[in-house]
Amino acid sequence: DQPRSRGLGDVYKRQTLDPTLLIGKWELTGATVNKIPSPRLDGAYFEFADNGILKTNILGSEEEGSYEMSIEEKKLTQKTGKTIEYNIQKLVKDSLIMNMDIASKKFVVLLQKP
């Protein structure tokens, strides 16, 4: 009666987020819109400071604002002119995967620290 493996997806779901891993600059390495690879976000980045300040160009032009992270809900809220709520799928030392819904489209962004 060995416990069955649940796969990596379940491991990430159970993983507790370490907010200190978020700090720093993250560059987009891939993105999908409704599960279709999209070059639209090429060149996008997020830069998180430990004082809650965020710089990003995810919406096309560079913006600065603030962010909040909910460890329990695995959510990140961007507050730069427009408020965007991201679901954090994975956050490890050098890899960040988030998804969000904008204008009834489902975006998934894959980011790495340079």
C-alpha cells in the first residue's frame, strides 16, 4: 500500500510560497493566450522590490506601482494604474509561472531571473 505519486503539478500546488524568492527582476521566457503561444508579450519583465514596489512593462509600456502577495491564496496583485490579479502556479529560485484573466482571455506567463 504505497502512496501513489500525484505528479509534479500536485507538488507545486502543495508548495508553500517563499515571498523572498519573488524579489528581483524576472524576464519573460514564454507566454500563452488561451493555450496558444503568443509573441505579443516578448520583452516583458517584472521587477519586484522588497518594499512592495513593482516595475513592469507587461501591459506594453513601463509602469511603476505596488504589489501585494497572498501566500495562502497563491495570488499576486499588481497595482500600476490598472489592477491585475495573478495566480502563482510556480515560484522557485529562478522560475516563476503565473496566470491571469484579462478581457476574457487566459494568459500564462513563464519568467526567469536573468
